[in-house]
Amino acid sequence: MHTAMTDKSYNDPDMSADRVSHMMIKRWGEPRDLAGACVFLASEMSSYITGQSIYVDGGWTAKGL
């Protein structure tokens, strides 16, 4: 995710390209990309979900390091 904490690697062309190469979606995430998961989890539609990890990472976890 592009946040204040990741700003250094986001703004460095080499570091940024390396990060993007590990993402299936091929772009940095923005905090707004978390909105869908947050709305879903706050809604009645998720009322039967327990103990799950929902990765909102552009495929970083699935593609691996």
C-alpha cells in the first residue's frame, strides 16, 4: 500500500519497480483499495465469517516474494 510509511520505496523508481514486480495487479495499492473489504466486513453479508484472513494486497501474498 502506498502510505506515508512506504513513501520512500514508492518514490524510488528502482524500489517501486521491485515492489510492483511482486504484485499480480502490477500497481501500488492505495488506502481506498481497502474500502470494499471494510464495507463487506462491517455489513450483515459477513455475519457468518469467523477467524479469516482477508488479504487486500494486489496479489503480493499469492505471488510470493
